[in-house]
Amino acid sequence: MVMVKKANGKWQMCTTYTDLNKACQNGTYPLRNIDRLEDEAAGHKILNFLDAYSSYNQICMHPKNKEKTTFTTDNANFYYKVMSFVLKNVRTTYQRLMNKVFESLICINVEVYVYDIVVKSNSCE
């Protein structure tokens, strides 16, 4: 569904995927326990906190699923080429990807919880 409204003299568009999200199964990828992540980061001399909030927009949609995000305007049809934050399983998909990307560093120098990444060390080297 596309909602269009005029605000501050400008047209704005909002797509909603309520029906698509209802039809999707819940993502079953487990999130790590946040208390355990805090415990594993505690005691390190250097902590660097990274906020990767919009990075899920870098994850390409599977070609078969692009058409499911189609929306129509007066001039054309469009679909998402990358994941949108309004899709139901974006958090679990992103967590799975981050665990794969940082696989060799998790629990050693890196902790990842969805969009939040902590790089930890006891020295600058």
C-alpha cells in the first residue's frame, strides 16, 4: 500500500507492507543474549561502539522477492532492490549476515547485536 500526503508544501510517499509481513514466517535466527554481550565486553581497556543502523539498506533483496515489494505510483511501478526497514525479518537477516561477516572475531575482539557493534581490546595494537 502506498500513502501519499502533502506536508510542508512537499509530497511525501510512504509504503506499508502490513499484509506482506503478516504472510511471512517469523525469522528464527537467534539473537545473542544482551547481558552476555555486556559481560564479554566488560573489563576491556578500549571499547569502540559502532552504530550500523542503516546498513541493512546494503543487503540486496533476493531476486524472487523483489516483486513482493512492488508499489505503484501514477507514473510507474517500483520495487525495492535492497532490504527496507519495514520488512518483518530485516533484523534477523541482518544479524545472520553480521555473524557471518565477523565470524572469526566474535567473542574475541567484536560483539554484534543487530545494528550495534562493539570492538573491544586491551591495547591499541
